Amino acid sequence: MSQASTVRRMRKTPAERRDEIAAAAREIALAEGLDAVTLRAVAARVGVAPGLVAHHADGMDALVAEAFGAVVAEELAAVVAAMRVTDAATTRLGILLDTVFGEEPSAVTLVWVQGWALGTRNEELAVRVRAEMDAWQRALAAEIDRGRERGEFGAVDADAIAWHLLAIIDGLGAQGLVRWRADPSRADLTRRALAALLGVTPDALRT
């Protein structure tokens, strides 16, 4: 078999190459931050020339937006899966808080913070940031609604509380990146605030 035919057989399809580039961008975002997703960095990780990345990607703004979306959507899916180990909405919300507030700020927190910052000059990223924040708020509101239907909460405004909770999580997570005010723990601080909004005791939101 000739060398030329072997090269043709090993050549990746455009779809395969796009998937490879997207995966590389996601890995870089998670390991080094969203601002590290550059044409040269992605090309180096894939092991191809920058021109090939430029050929297959729909522009770097779109690639950064896609990397952001992949990272944060995976985080939401993991949190939702972790909450499903129990039926009690209070316990599930407690699991949510313990999951998003680990002992150290997660790499995803940096991706979120950089997404907000870089989105001010990358509209494709801004659109994706808004969409993923909407997804988080819907997930939180659905859980609060579920607790209300089960009689665990009173007549609360699920959408408003979800928005409030998301703002607390985002703000405290961003502060954690620079290790500001680690005591009391961010999870406990948020637990107390959420308990007041839901009309339950903070202990009800413990796992």
C-alpha cells in the first residue's frame, strides 16, 4: 500500500476535526482559563497548524463561546445528577450548595468569571453566557417549585428565589477565586440566606 493511500485513510473528516478542535478548546478552558483559548494554543493541543484550526472553526469568538458552553453545561448536568440521589427538595438544595462550594473554588468558577468579562467584547460568548445562566435559573426554579408542590416550602416565588440564589453563588464563587473571606464558609452563608428566602431552617438544607 502506498504512503499516499495511507495518509488519505488516516485523514480526519471535517466533522471529526471540528469535534477534536472543540474538545481541545474545552480542555484548555478548564485547565488554564477561558482567556487561554487562543488559535495557537488550540492548534498546539491538537497537533496541527493554526491555519487548520482557523479553517475548521467558525472564528475564535465562536470557539471560545462553544468552549464556555461545554464546560458550564457539564457542570450543571453534574450538579443535577448529584441532587437526584434523594427526593427531598431541601436535601437536594443542600447537595447543590455543597457541590458548587467545594473546599477550593473549582476551575469552572474561573470559566464563569472570565465568561462574563470576555463577553463584554465577544457577543457570541455573551449570548452563550446568558443562555447558560438561564439554564441554571430554570434548574433552580424547578427544584424550588418541586419543593413547594411537596409541601416543603410555602407560597414562594421560585423564579425570583432562583435568580437571588444564582447571584449569591456567582458572587461568592468569584470572591473565592482570590480567597477572600473564607470564614464563615460560603456554603453555610448561602444556606442561611436561602433558608430565609424559603421559610425553612438552615439545618433543613443540610445534607
